Amino acid sequence: MAQETTTADTQSDGPDIHNLMASQVIGIHEQTFGQKFWYVLRRWPVVPIAILVAMLLAAVFAPLLSPTGPRDINLRGRAAPPFWNQEWYDDNPKNEQRYLLGADHVGRDVLTRMLYGARISLMVAIISLTAGVVVGSAVGLVAGYYGGFIDEFSMRTVDVWNALPFLLIAILAAVTFGQSVSIVMILLALIAWAGGVRNVRAEVLTLKTRDYIALARISGASDFRIIMRHILPGVVNTIVVLATLRVGGLILAEASLSFLGAGIPAATPTWGNMISEGREWLSTAWWIAVFPGIAILLVVMSVNFFGDWLRDRWDPKLRQL
Amino acid sequence: MRKYLIQRFFFGVLSLVAATLIVFVLSRAQGDPLLLYAKPGGYGVSPEQIAALEAKLALDRPLMVQYLIWLGRIVRGDMGETLLSERAVSDVIGEKLGATMQLGLLAWLFATFVGVPLGVLSAVKRGSVWDYIGRAFALFGQAAPVFFLGIIGILLFAVQLGWLPAGLRPVQDPFWPSQAKALVMPTIALGWLPAAVYLRLTRSAMLEVLDSEYVKLARAKGASGRAVIWRHALRNALIPPITVSALVLVGFLEGSVVVEAVFAWPGIGRMAVESIHNNDFPLLTGVILMFAVLYVVGSFIADIAYTIVDPRIRYD
């Protein structure tokens, strides 16, 4: 606030003795553009948000952006390197296409597959996260609000649940039921729900002793109404922060499952599948595996960074997570 | 305290039952395990032999009865035989356990001795270059998929530079430096994420503790800077990292499945994935049981350690 007023004043005409003194007294100096730039960059997660928005747009508009189809093969462009390798393109004049990030072992464009992969990976993460968070929050709300046996039962279930070796169970389920996108989403939702229950419950426990809850009850509000209208708004911050901090883990889990051959069916381009396939061609065509890996890295990093920032602003109590 | 421990034990056992039951049901839904021996058409296995096998494995009984039979054997310390090699499950697991434990232990050492000191450093020198290095290390470790770290490592250090082997522990090679070399990349791939977790927890706990009254008192009475940081502050700042150690342990088990696949490591994780694909349910159930036991025991130890490092905590 103070900064804005002083900068506005000093802009009037040259060095003004009043403003000079005022700004010196409160220890504020005129910020250069560079300083302002860094200030904004440090205070707001500009870069992570930009990356995430770009990825989301890329996923949504994948068919418009990509030069080829995700399954279009071009045997002349087998293992074509990224665009900067002029030598290769000179040596293979029969290949008419130029690949921005190279092509894989059957000449499918890596960039195109990454764009389509973003669709699957982000969709799976978002849907399973939503399902998991809704269930987890509901359990936390109910357990915290009603207490007693319900509370005890749900908390113990969460304990038992957390002790299950999910990666192996997920592989087993994929082998049993066959690989499909919906199986992966169900599995990830099953992993996700138990994560935040405890925090939500703890929050509810403190909220429900507040006077306004007692007043709501006296005025005849039903339990459901109290939970939805009076308690939920108080824990929504916690829920959103926990969910944001969880997205990265889900994207990684999906990629790991796909990598182990137990996730999304291999024909579908996802980032995990691409790395898994590209692994075999690592020594001759590193770009097949490396670019999707960088995409995962960037997205998860951005989401985590954004989650940290959100937590520090909205719910600093969760700092230990 | 005793009541808490008994309760804890009870729910630990419940976790084990839940985990193994899920595996039992899922693996049975996968298909007839006898197909491992013979396709329905025959291949020289007579119906009588199939029937005998079915009876031997108790596959003709209802699923719950089968589970109870398995449970009864487990209680007596008998994990049964694997279907594929017809050897005792405990022997097969025992053979592979060493390689995984070796990796897990090294990764844990890496995580602790990189994560905790870097966390202290970035808290003490907050805002300095060290702080930025530490935070970048943590951000990267939490975002990079374990298998991608492994692949990049192989690409750089095995394919391009040729410094380290791309995996496959050279068991037949008695010369130890090559053994040690093969361990470097898997250890870092597996240990980076927990190192990042330790770093973040240590850093935030240190920042909090360094601001507390008793640290100010220690400084005021003239203790040296180093003593304040390492003796007074770190001791309390270690509580959060210790509490997540159980989760770190689970992370190793799950991570070992991926890391062993990347580096062709002859350990439990790879064996578990193979047993799933072979529908070798006695072996798979045994491995899952072991994973769950390790987790339950690990979190139990973490709880106890918690009360030792922080005597204010009482489980009543």
C-alpha cells in the first residue's frame, strides 16, 4: 500500500524533498522494473501456474495443435531425432516430415503423443483425485462430527488401509481385470481417499465445539445441514490444499503403473507408457523416453510448488505435510 | 501405554489379514492357477493329475476355506510352496530379500545423510545459496518419477559416459568395486524422494525450533553456534522426520518394485511382479504378507521412537 502511494507521488516532478524524506523515513525506495519483476515472481507462483495452464490447454487442444495423429506411423521417419539434428535430416532425404521432438521407433511423432498423453494423464489424475477427495472428505466430516463408534471405525479403517501395499495390489488388479483407463482411475481413487481423512477430521473436531454450531443446532438445523452449511465451509481450505498437494503423487503413481505395464493399455499414448517404450531405445533414440519424462517432471513440480504456496497462504497448519 | 500397544498390535494384525485377503480374492479372480501346469486342452496332464493337484492345493474348496487353511499354515510358520518352482515360499523370499534389503538400507542412509544435513543447512542459512540448492533438490526429488531418474541415470552414466553399469548386479564378479559401482545409481534413484521428504521436514522443523525460547536461552548462556544448532535445535527438529520414517519404509518397498524393474535388480520387488504375471498366488500372498508386516512393524517402531525423542507424547 505505502509503496504505491510513494511511487505515485515521486513520479510527479524530479527529486522532491518531501517525498524523498518520507520514503527514507519508512525505508522504502523506488523499485526498478527488475526488482518489481522479482518481487512478483517470488510472491506469486507465476511460473508454475503458467506451466500448468499451458499443459491443460495443450491437453484440451491436442488434436488442433499436433501435426500428426497419435498413432500415425511413418517408417521413413523411424527414430528421427529432434529438429536440431540437421545431419540426420540431410542423410534421410526420403523422410519428408520434420519432427520437433523426434519420432519413436515406428516414426510416430513424440510431441503429438505427448500432447495426447497429457489428455490421458491429466484426466486420470483429476478424476481420480476428485473421487478420492470427495469420499475422503465425507468420511472425515462424518467421523469428526459424529464421533464415537463411527469415528473409531473410520479412523481404524484408514489405518488398516494405509498399511496395504498398493502398488502390488494395483498390478494384481490390472492383471486380473485387464488394463483399462477406468481400472487405473478406480485404483488411484482408492489410493487417494485415505490421505486427507485425518486432517479433515481434526479440523472438524475443533470446529464443532464452536458456539455457532451449537446455535445452529438450537435453531433446529439438521445434522446434514450443519455439516454441509456450517462445517464444510470451514474445512474447505484444508481440503483444497490437501488435494493440490496430492495431484503430483497421483500423476506419478499413474506413470509408475503404466511403466510397469499395469496401467493404461500400451497402445494408448500416456507419458508413463512412452517412457516405458522409449526405455528399449535409450541408447539409440533417447528422445522417446526423455521428453515425456521432462513433461511429468515439470507438471508435478509445478503442482507441488503451487500446492506449497496455497498451503502457506490458506492453511499454514499443514506445513508439516 | 500398554492398552495402546495392545490396540496397535490388534489393528496391525487386522491390516495383515486385509492385505492378504484382498490378494487371495483378486488372484483367484484372475483365473485358475492350475493353468500354470496345464492348458484346459491337456498337454499330457491327465484329468486325474489335475484333480489331485486341485485337492493338494485345496482349490476345490470355497475361497474362504482356502484362505483359512492358508492362515492356519501361516500361524504355524509355513508359507507353503510356490507353484512355479515348487519350492518353499520362505526360501524363495529369503534368497531375494538380501538384494532388496541392501538397496533399501543404502537408500535410507543416502536419504538420512543427505536429507537431514541439507535440511539443517538450508534452515540455518535461510535465503542463502544453500537454501536454494536444498529446496531445488527437494522440489526435484519429489517431482521426478523414480523410474525416470533411473533411466536418465542409465542414459548419462552408463550409455554416454560409461562410468557405471546399467544394472544387473555382477554377482559372479568377486572384485568389490564393480559391485559398489552397480549400487550407486539404484541407491540414488530410490533414495532421492525420501531424502527430499527428510529435507523438507527437517528444514521446516528447524526454522520453527530455531525461533523458540529455549534456543534463544542456549544462545544467551553462551553456547557456541554449532552446539546450539546440532545439540539443542536438531534434537527437537528430528521429531517430524522420525515420524515419517515408517512411510519412508513403505516408499522403499514400493520404490523397490520400480527400481528393480529399471536396473534388473534380483530382489523382492521384481519377483513380486513376476509372481503376479505367473499367477503364482502362494508366492504373491507371501510377498504381500511380508510387505505388510514390514510396514506394520515399521510404523510401530516409529511410534515408539516418537515417545523416546519426544517424552511429552504419551499414548493413553
